[in-house]
Amino acid sequence: MISSAHNPRIKQIRLLMEKSRERREEGLFVIEGVRELEIALLSGFSIHSLFISSPILSDPDKAAFFTAKAPVVEEIDPALYEKLAYRGSTEGVLALIYSRYRTLNDLTLSTPPLIIVLESVEKPGNLGAVLRTADACGADAVLVCDPLTDLYNPNTIRASLGCLFSVPTLICSSEEAYRWLTENNIQIVAASCQSAVPYHLQDLSKPVALAMGTEDKGLSSFWNERAHLKVKIPMKGKIDSLNVSVATAVLCFEAIRQRNI
């Protein structure tokens, strides 16, 4: 039973939660919560160490499933676990997971494919929310181009509700993404406020990659100049943009509607 906040394993967990550099150097990240851990394991991720607070984790079947997948299992005192837990509501399970970085060559595409391209996403919560949309609409992949946030930031995992693991998500440069999309004959549709046609008037039923930029600056010239189509979401109010996760959801589900799925 680990009961001290000064235990080396607890210190390691805190560092991995707080420091992206630590996550990169150790090749590990932290998952907290039954649903998130279950999705990660079913999606092929592997446990390095499992930490359980039995009085909090009330489902014995889940506990047995997680324990069977873990080479190392530690019991944590409930009071210490409550202090360690990143989320407001906790479920008594936390794990160190081996990082897994996919490449473009790992992707398997459906017919017709739907790809989400996120350029220079900065807020982990936005990235997580986009991943929830990607899971909900069955997107083939999310390409995170030139990111300004860490893929395994705890906020990303929490906001994605585990969809970071269920959706093929990879980091690459804009140049790499563009080259791969071109090689696979996938049309690039840029979300833009300038010289764009309302999104519902464009054909999104073909193989498409929806390129989304930041809320303040939008897409860079790199994607705007290479896009086959530019679409906009008509705005009726006084603002001229939506949160990137909301805008992505609007465009993704229009593509699904047009495909009659």
C-alpha cells in the first residue's frame, strides 16, 4: 500500500502529469479513469504500471481486466489517490502507459476516407474535443500538423474521453501531411472565412481532408494555397469564428450527411 506523497512512484506520476519533457524522455504518459484506460487497452496500448485504490474502484471485473494486462500493480491509499487524481471525479484507477506514435504509413483508409487536419493546435482541450468528434463521425484519422501542444497532455486525454486512443491520431509536419494526402488522392478542404463557399454547398462526399486552423489566425498560407476547396460556416452574429472543435464537428457531420451514413 502506497500512502506517502514522497514515494518515488508517486513523484514519477506527478512529473509525467505535469511535464511534457518528462513524458517524451520516458516514453510514458498517465491515464486516469476506467473508461479511458479500457479504451486505450482495447486500442492496443500497453500498461507499464497500474495503480489501483480498491475502496474507490468498485467494479471487480474492471479491476481484474486491468490487473491481467499490467506487469506491475500497486495499491494506493484512497486519501493519497484523491490528492493525486487529476480529474474532479475519480474512479480509483490510474496507469502509466507506453507512448505510441503512429506514422502516415500505418493508416488504413475507408471508402471514401474522411481525414481531419489540425494545424498548430495549441489548446489540449480543443484537441481532445476534436478527437471526440472524430470518433463520433468515424473519421479515418486526425493529422496533428506542427502542434503547439503535447498529444499526451492530461487535458487532451480528459477532453477526448479516451478517443485519443480509439481514433488514429498522429503528429507530422504540414509538408508530410500534404504529400501523403496528394499521394492518396484526397481532396483538401480548407475551413476559411475568405473567398469561401458555404460548407453545405460543396461536395464533401468524396475522399476529403478537412483542414482546420487556429481560432485567432485560421489556417496558414501553406494550406490555404494548396486547398482544392475553401468552405465557410455562415455566421449570423457579431463574431466571425467558432471554436475549432465546434467548427470541425459542423463540417464532419455535413460530410457524413452527404454520404448518407
